[in-house]
Amino acid sequence: MSEQVDRLVEVISQLREHCAWTAALSHSSLVEYLIEESYEFTEAIETHAPDAELEGELGDILLQVLLHASIGAEHQGFSFDSIAEHLTHKMIRRNTHIFNKDGTLKDSFPDSIQEIIESWDRAKRAEKPLNESAIAGLPKNLPALLYAQKFVSRTQRHATLENIAGQPPKFSVTPVELLQNTDLPDEQNLGEHLFALCALAEAQGLDAERALRTVVQQHVAATEEPEHDITS
């Protein structure tokens, strides 16, 4: 590691040893901070923040990684070095289109994105038990739209969602009709329509979570502007 990274790891270790607040942190208590910092970095990207701000937000995320690594090292479970080593091996193992098994570069590399995705999927499946579900490891605490679209993506790629893969979802009513209907369906039916929209987004290469967040932010901005005019 570089001198700067070595010094940073040392500083975190010293904080764990001498700062009562930092020493009291645990994997569980740090969860909310990791989520918050991740969303702050996401917002910085989507608002086209300057590089200096992106750098700062990435530093905040790295801090969370280092704190977890320090806690792991104290319990002799893992360390920042072991995390880096594991990730290095994983990247070599998963990217068989770039690396040989010994980590050396191959002589040529594919240009096709589809070929790269298929190569990654084959390498990933080779690490899993033959009977493991296509959605094994999909975090259940993801935001709902993202969770739905990730589910669709994984099952499509494993060709198990035949009623959705490769074709638009079938609506009992269109989304517009759903919104105009004064007799709205119950949450189950509404959920089915939202799921279908996520499947449609996946089929068209769109990000449902980002799309909704962008529109909400536009409405928020439009709401804040009149308030600013009144108070200015």
C-alpha cells in the first residue's frame, strides 16, 4: 500500500484505541452511516458535483470500510489487507476475459459488452453450488424499485422469468388508467403494477429507481422555487 493509505489505516487504528466514541462503534452501529454516506455520494454524482466534492464523499465511504476493517482486525477475523487481497483474487477470478488464472493479462480482449457480461456470469456461476437460486445473495433491504429490477435482471439472465424476459409486461390496465381510476387497487395489485413497470424498465435498459428519484427531485425543486420567491 502507499504511504498515505498506510498512515490512514494507522490513524483509524489509533482512533479505535484512544477515542471512546470510535471505540464503541460496531459493525451494526455503523450500518446507518454506510447507507447515509452512499446516498450522499449518489446525490453528488447525480447533481454533477465537482471532483473535489466527489473525492470527499468517496473518502467518507472509505472511512466506513476502514472502520469495519479495524473492527475485524481487532477480532482477528479480517483486516484491510485481507479485504484487498480477497478482492484482488475475486476480480481476477471473475474477469476471465481479461486475466489468466495466474493473474497475468491475456493476449487479447473482447470488444463485445454482451460477451463480457456472459463471461462474468459464467465465472460467477462457477463459484456457486449447482442448485443455488439465481437470486441468492440479492439483498432484501434494497429500495423496493431497485430490488424489483435487480430480481428481474437476474432471473432474466438465468432465463427463468419466461413471462417477462424479452417482452414488455402485460398490464391489466395501463399505468395511466391506473392513476386515473378513482377506485385504486389494493396494495397487492398496486405492487404488481409497480413490479411490471420495473420489468419494463429493465427490458428497455432504464433504471427505475433513478428515474423515479429524478422526477421526485424535479417536483421538489419546482415546489421550493415558489417558496424561495415568496421569502426573498
